Amino acid sequence: MILGYNTNGISNHDPLDAISLLADIGYQSIAITVDNNFLNPYDDTFETQVKQVKKALIDAGMRSTIETGARYLLDPRRKHQPTLLSENPAGREKRVDFLKRCIDLAKTLESDCVSLWSGWADNCDDQTALDRLKEQLDMVIEYAAEQGQILGFEPEPDMFIDTMASYQRLLEWVDAPCFKLTLDIGHLFCQGELPVVDYIEQWQDRIVNVHIEDIKAGVHEHLMFGDGEMHFPPIIETLVKIDYTGPLHVELSRHSHCAPAAAKQSFEFLTPLISQFRPTH
């Protein structure tokens, strides 16, 4: 297991400065939320940015994942829109195209995975939404497989696929060797999917990316460690026990205003826990 940080929590920084800052703290991975200011694939300078970021990651010895949850990249007026479930077929096509671009980026950067979620099912029943989601995901999965890339699908509160139960149902319709799981520890807790460690053990063979933050029961708000209600030692112990070797990414998307301090505080909170449970032999 390696410790990383999500760029949606350091979004006020220049990308190269963000990489340098996180590497200096000690992080070994970065979850790149592709956004207006960070590797925007629709920007004229995208190719140059990619080369610069790839060099910076290599120089820093950092791994990466690609996160696709930017709030207003595809639509400046509607948060997270369009999605794979948008009513407008052109909107769904735009999301699929974006995900393919992110898969290409992951291939170039040699990232561990591309993380994605379902979106909302507006103006349709569950079966229609499931059929629609399957149709779009099949295209994304096929493209990822062709490019040799891994997908980490993330159940997200208030979206169509929100819990591990709904993710399990999705797998009855959509599955492939490259279709894995991004597990957000806080999401489990805030939605009452407890004990959290049971879910980690149950899904250990599919987990390729883990998000972590503090949180309160019933409230989907990512908090600094110590500001929520979670108890972390058993969680870290279980990740070590299952021999999870992927990234553990801190996700504090509302802390960009204090990113240097938040990143340092998170590192100093999690590193001793990881060391405590990691075998010494």
C-alpha cells in the first residue's frame, strides 16, 4: 500500500507545483482529477502539459491514478454533468468520449487505473437506467481493454450506483477483467455500510484504488482526519492484512484553500498507522 493525495484537494496549485509539494511531504502517488486546471484534455496545451506532468511524476518517483469526477469540466453550469445516465444521448456520448480521453491519458502516464462513477438516473425508472448504464459502460470497458487499462468503478452517494449492494447488482449486468473497484472508505461509513472492514475483506480481489478521509454518519462531506466519526486503525490494519498493494488516496475536495497544511496533516496522521500494522520482516 502506498499513500497518495487527490488533486481535487489541491486545485488552487499549479499541477507541477502540486506534484512537487506532495512529493516533498512524502506521498508516493497522486490521484489526478482531470479538470480545467489540471490536464484538461480539451485545452490546446494538453499535450505539452502531459509531457511535463509525466516527467515530473518520473522525477518524483510517484505513481498516479486518473480520476474523472471534475465538477464543471464538461458543463460549466451543471455539476458533474453530463453523465453516463444523462437523458440526452449526446450528453452520454460526451461523457464516454471524456472517459476514453482519460483512458488514453492513463496509458501515457502509466497510471494504475482510471476511476469513474455512474451519475444520476433522471426521468427514468431503475431498469431503464441500468440498461442505459450498461450500454455506455460496455463501450468504455471495451476501449479500456483495447488500451490495456484498468477501470476502478466507484459507488458514490446520491448517484444511481451508490452503495456496494448496487455495485454488486451492476456486476450482474456489466463485468470484465479490467472492470475493478475504487473503494471510498468514507462513503461506506456515511451510508451505514458497516463494519467497514467487512467490505474491504469481501471486495479485496477487486479493489484497485482506495479513497480515504474522515466523515460523519449520514453526511456525505469529506472531513479532515479527527473532524469526523471514523476509527481508522482497524481499517488500515485490514488493508495491510489483505496485502493491498495499491494506492491509498486522501480525498479532501473541500480543502484546496489550505492544501499544504491539509496534505501534511493527513500524511502525518496516516503514516504512523500504516507503519504500525505493516510487517517488519
